[in-house]
Amino acid sequence: MRFSYFRLFQGEAMSDDFFGNFSFAGMEGRSLLLASGAGLMLATALGCGQMPETNSHEELVRKAQTAIVGNRIQAEGWNSSLTTAGAVFNEGGGDGQSVAGLQVNEVIGYSGVNFGSGVNQIQVRVGAPYAGGKAEIWADAVGSGTKLGTVAISAATGSDWNAFTTLTLTTPTISGTHNLFFKGVATGGDWLFKFDYFELHNTGGGGTTPPPTSGTVPVVVTNKCPFALNVVLSGVGDIPLEKDSAGNRIFRNLGTGGSYTYYAPSNYPSGRVSAYRTLPSPSSPRELEKAEFTLGPDGNGVQNIYYNLTYVDHVGLPMQISTVGNNGCNMAQCNKSYSALSSAIANACPDGLRYNMGGGTICLAPRSFCLDGEYASDPRRGSVCNRLDSEIARCASKYPGQCNPGTAKTPQVYACSAPFFDQSAKWCSAITRGMVDNPDSTNVAQYYNTGKPYNQYAKWVHDQCGAVYGFAYDDYPMAANQAGFYTCNGGRQLNVTFCPAG
């Protein structure tokens, strides 16, 4: 049988060039997870008259959430007999309520905290409008028990007490049930900080791979940017993995050096980690940056992680994606520092297509600029969105019967979309790179260097970040190794890092 492929990330049809012409026997009524280009997809083969098998995404979300139930302890659940009398009080802010008023030499205590079979990491969510707050964490008793670490706020988390960040502490491994104490030891003002919650984690002893939870894959998100990020993980239909009691997506605030571990279902197509400097609003809904992946089994039931680094919509932050598994678990990254990339955006973004998005400044791709209605009145459309028209006409003239553009113009080439670019990645890639005269070339040095018009944004993306996706079919031809699409076979963990070089 013949499969039909659709890019879930860009909503575009995929080329057969990535896969060749596949024929599968005995696959009727089954789903096959596939990946190509800047997108990943689920292709379903059905026998005549059969209904497709379905997996409820909501059910998978619920299963994933049970993996972290009990790990989080809300700060407002302190025990009055273990806490300094009159020291702290509960008030609004954070995830539900939060605890305010903690000062130096005061203690907040929690009774009967269950560390299970072993915990070696505690993530603490705190906030303060100034630096300097420090609290020691003790198990069993302050001073005479086991000291697990010190929570320290090195910089203000925001302009008010309700701007929280997540701090991660590596601790001595501790198991079983213990009373837990937070003792104030230093402050940069009055209170040390406001305290939202803490979470208990086991990173598997080596500090890299959490122990497997049945039916899930850990997705570890780390922020190394010189500012806090709000992150959220979602899947098909933009359904968030974590939701509050009202069904709203939960954003995790990560300070510099902070990390958070999600547990995604092992069959999770079109996964997306979105990062924002400021939380989205109706007037500014888009993320500053995103990392995309798909989780699913191969034909033999082995867990795979499919991933790449894609900047086909815009460039906002440098990123790194790495995996832990058996084979093919390569790193994809844009290893510039945040300051270097932000300088490139400010000074060299092609056509000056700089916009504020997700609380930061991004360099917008021409596919978005030319096709999204919100930019329709921008006078730069006249030059940017006609740039490749002459090459489209030349392609049709040079390759009659093969390069058939129909009504396609520059915007359709930028997007590699209909009416004719959904038939072959070759022509979209060739026109994008100025390679109409040699469309199958793997000589990367010639790309964007023939004297012909080309997609200036795609070239700029590669100049900044190397082997990443600058446009939808940047993987053609595969032998050019221009885009860096990877499959981690036997994948056990996915790591997403924003600003890996700081």
C-alpha cells in the first residue's frame, strides 16, 4: 500500500523523497510513526471498511501525570508544630497558595515527607524581588539531622513577590519517610522569599537519566539563558501535558540554571516544548522559542525518539536537544551564546524582520511574514515576498513537465506548500538555495552562493546555527546533511536546553 504523509508541525504535505516508495504488507489497521524534514507525523494504514484504532490523547496525558503525583509538596501544607510560631503565613500567589514571611533563623517544617526508594534532587519554587535569600534544607532535625542542601536566590526573580522561579538542588540520596525543614539563614531584605512548592526527584544516581516510569519518557527541560523562562510541554492539538484543576496549561518558571522534568507518554506525536520570557496573552500569544519532537515505537515495538532543531518560523533562542538511548542518539544544537545570537538578530536579521514575541526579540522567517495576515500592511512585503518569482519562472522554463509551479509564487516557495511544491522537495529546495541549475547537488558550499536569488533567512539561519532546519524541506537531498534530523533508537530520555552556551 501507499502512505500519505502530512507534516503536523507545519501543516504541510510531506515529500516522498525522504522515505522513498514504501510498501508494507500486513499493516492494515495499524499506525506507523514516521518522521521527516522539519516535521514528524503519524501515518495510519487502514484496510477496506476498517475504523482506525485510536489512543485517547487525554488518557495518555492522565497516565503521564500519575507519574509525578506525590512528588510535589505544596508549601502551604506546613506543620504548625514543626514551624517557628508566628513566623510564616499562607497567602495567594503561585500554584494555589504560597507561604510568606520566612525570616533568618526561622523554620518551616513538613511532617512525614515520603522520599520513596530514593531521592537525590529537590526542585524548589520560590520568588523574591531581591537577591540574597538562603534557606538550609534538613531532614529529621535542624542541625543534628541530614543537611540536604541550601536554597539560594542569586538574583531577583521579578519585580514583585509573586514572580516565582524554580531552583534545582542535588542532594545526598535519601529514602523512606522523614520530617523536612527549611531554615532561614540569610536574606537580602526582610523575608527570604515567598515559597510556592517543592518537588522530589530521582535522577538515576548518575545525574542524567531518571529511572524509567512505565509507559513514559522523561523530558528534561533546562534553562541556561541569563533570564528566567516560562516553559510548557504540549502535544497534538496543542493539548498541554500538565493542566491545573480548571484545565489550563501549567507553565513552569525556570530561573537561570533551573530545570524541570516532564514525564511524557511513550507514544506522544508532535511534542513541543515552548519557552516564553513573559507569559502569553491575547495580544502576544506566541512563544519566544520552541523545541519539537515525537515519541513512539518503531516497527518492532522499540521506543524511539524523533527530533531535530527547527527554525522554520523564527529564531528567538539558541537551543540544544540531546537524547539517551541505544543507537543514533546524536545531539542537535545551535551552540551560540544568547548574547551572540541576540546581537545577530539585532544587527543582521534579513530584511530587518525583527518582532517582539514571547517577551523577547525574534528574527521572523519570510514564510511567516509573507503568509500571515498580521503582516499584510507591512511595506516590506513588496520586496521580500516577490524575491524568488524570477527563479520560479526560470525553473518552469528550464524543466518543463517537472518543475510545474502553477500559480505558486515566492510565498509558496518560502513555505514549500501547494500548488506544486507538495509534489517534490527538490524544486522547493533548489529555488530556496539558488540552485535551480543543479537541484540535486550535495555541494553545500554552492548553496546560496550562485549569484541567483535565494531565501536570505534560510542562509542566515545556517550561518548562525549550522545543521538545523531553516525551511521545511532543508533535508533535501539527505546526503547533504544540511538539516540534522535524528532518530534515537531505544530512547530513554530527551533533554531540551535553552541557551546551552549561556
